[in-house]
Amino acid sequence: MKLDLSCGRIGVKADQKQAIDYAARYGFEAVVPEAGYLGQLSESQLADLKADMQSKNLVFSAAGMPVDFRNDESRFKEGIAALPASSAALQRAGVTRTGTWLMPTHDELTYNANFKQHVRRLKEISRILSDNGLRFGMEYVGPKTLWSSKKYPYIHSMPETKELIAEIDVNGVGLILDSWHWYTAHETKEDLLTLTNADIVAVDLNDAPAGLAIDEQLDQKRELPMATGVIDLALFLNTLNSLGYDGPVRAEPFNAALRKLPADQAVAATAAAMKKAIALVN
């Protein structure tokens, strides 16, 4: 597993070079790539960036997937038109992973209609990514407080996401696995053991606030790994280790207190929490 720094996920504003410097300073092993920045670099500039990362023992992790596939068709088509260029920029920089999340509810589309739309749009996205050597991960969102918030619940568990992946049927499509969503979906070690390393594109590591039942947890209120012990991260991480998972692991706590800290302190706190969690792996 690669200890991955995603500045945006902890509320730190940083460009690509700043993120690389933060990652190196606080002992991370990977950093999120920015397709827009990487696409603007000349071959010599990119070579210099790669050399700098190599000297700092850093690699790129998983990029975000920029296409808006959740809303109207025109926005989707606009995103699809720009995807080949951004994907090619990532491939040129040596990036092999990208991903996004799935909204677990909808006001207008029934589950079946929403599923069909997701298959059609995500198949198109997945083919472009695959053509550019990019694995594509999808993250299900587990909290009942969110998937029950609109008229029609949608995908919010690992088995449902695996059904979507099977229907998309494009090489390299898999899961972004988040300890928070695994926990809020009431999932277990047995669910994790249905996966292989090839099924997992990236991992998010979070803890949950204490004092709430699982179905009372709110998606935008999480904790850094090991903060409360509510989520069994030893079981989660050791099971992933038993699967041979070798990809990025990053924090995504959506934590208000963390976001108020100065950037250096937020990155340092995240690094400390992540290292404490990774130390659970035996």
C-alpha cells in the first residue's frame, strides 16, 4: 500500500508542486496527479518533475475523473469531449489510476432508470480511460442518511457497485473502497474477501464520529483514521493486505476542525493519523 496525500480531501489548497513538497516533507509515498497541470508541461518539464518525485520517493496515485455524468446530457457530452485530452495527459505522466463517486439517490430517476443511465455513460467514460491505460474506480456512498434523502435510493453498497461494474464490462474498471462507506453500508470482512487486488483502484481511510448509530452517521462529518476507533481499521487494512492490495491509501475525513488548521498542520495531522493506521498492518 502507498501512503497517499490528497490535499483537496483534507481541505488544503495546493498546486501540484506544493502537494509534492507537502507529501515529501511529511512522509507520504504518493500524491494525487492534476491532469490540467500535467497536460501543460513540456517533455523536459515533465521529465524534471518526474526526476524530482523520484528523488523524493514519490509516485502519482489516482486522479479525479472530471466528466459530469450525474446531470443533464449536454454537460455529460461536454465532459466526454474533453476527456481524451486529459486522459492522455495523465498517461504521458505515468498515471494509471483514476476514479469518482456514485450519488446514492435521485429525485426523479428510479433505480432501474438510473442504473441504465450510469451504464451507458460510464461505459463511454471507461472506454476512453482504458484506451489511455487508466484503471477507473467507482466509490459507492453508504450512509442511510444520504441514500434515503431523496425519492429514489440508488447504489450504496459493494454488491450493487460490483453489478454496475459487471454491466459496464470494460477492462480496468473497479472499486474505490472507503472504510467509511464500508462501515455505513453494514459490510464485513466477508464482503472485502470477495475482492482481489485487481478489483480495487484506490482506498480511502476514515474513522467515524463516536456516539452515533451506523444509520445516523452523516456523510460530511467524518474523522481522521484512528481518531475514535469506531471503524475497525485493523480488520479493514489487514484484510486488504491479505488480498495483496498495493495501491494508494488516502484520508478523506470531511472534517471541519481539520479544515480550519493551517495547511502544514493539516497535512502533519493527516500524516500522523495515516501512519498510525498503517502500523496496524501485520
